[in-house]
Amino acid sequence: MWRIARKRTRRPYPGGVLLLLADPTGLSSPLGQAVIGAGFLVVIALAVRFFWEHRNRR
């Protein structure tokens, strides 16, 4: 007959240590760093545009 697979009774990382080892923000990957960098550049560009358009208005 077939063997029935048993569930693991012990977690490999008890107490949630896995949450400390994983990077939930994704900043450690090159793609995550590129996305954050692109967002930062967009924010800077929008701020410069805003202040440039409002520089002589009082």
C-alpha cells in the first residue's frame, strides 16, 4: 500500500526566528533597491518641479 505522508511536528525555526532572518521589505535584493531608488528620484523630481513652478508666486 501507499505510505501516508505525515505532517512535520516540529517547526525548523521555532519562536518565529524565521521572521528575523527573512527580509520583508525586499531591500536586500537588487530589484528592491532599484525600485526604492527610482521612487526616491521621482519624489526629488516632483519636489523640484513644485518649487520651480511656485518660486515667484507670493
